[in-house]
Amino acid sequence: LTLMHAAITLVMLVVGTALYALLTPHKEIKLIREGNAAAALSLGGVMVGLAIPLATSLRASVSPLEIVLWGVTTIFVQLLVFRITDMLLKGLPERINEGEVAAAALLVGAKLATALVLAAAVAG
């Protein structure tokens, strides 16, 4: 484990979080500044959902390329989880915009469950 591996992992976390915020239809940061708890849960959930498999990748990977590959996979899967949850709940972005904590809580649960499965896959 090197400092470079840790730095790459942190960059992947920041990039993944930023990409997620850019690609989701609602504006999490703006909503959070306005006090929207559902948006805070959603964005916090993606951060933890990315961090769990990235941390496992940091521990299990032998090269920076492996960390990047798992990072890209994790980001893609977390975006997919958002889309699937949106299909199940119908109108997830609007629900988050309206501050519906129940919808955000289900989304966080889906993200964390997916993160744990990805972490197990990374660990082998």
C-alpha cells in the first residue's frame, strides 16, 4: 500500500461523487444548502457507497490500474443503482427535490447493499 494508491483512491471518490452529482437530474449541493435532508441522504449515500468498494480495492489491489478499474466500475454501478431505484419508485429525482426522506432512505439502502456486494467482489 503506497501513498500513491491512497491518493488515486481519494481522487476516484471525489471524481465519482462529482460525476454522480452532475449526472443526476436534481442539484444535490443546491438542495442541501436549502436544507433538503433527502438530497443530503442521497449524496451522502453515494459517497459511502463509493467509499466501501474503493477502500476494499485500495487494500486488495496491487496496481494503480486495478484501483482505477474498480473505481470506474463502482461509479458506473452506483449510477445504475440510481436509475433502477428511479424506475422502481417512479419520479425519484422529483421526490428528492421535494425532500421525501423515505425515497432517499431507500436509495441509500440500495447504494449501500450494492457497495457491500462490490466490495466482496473486489476482495475476491
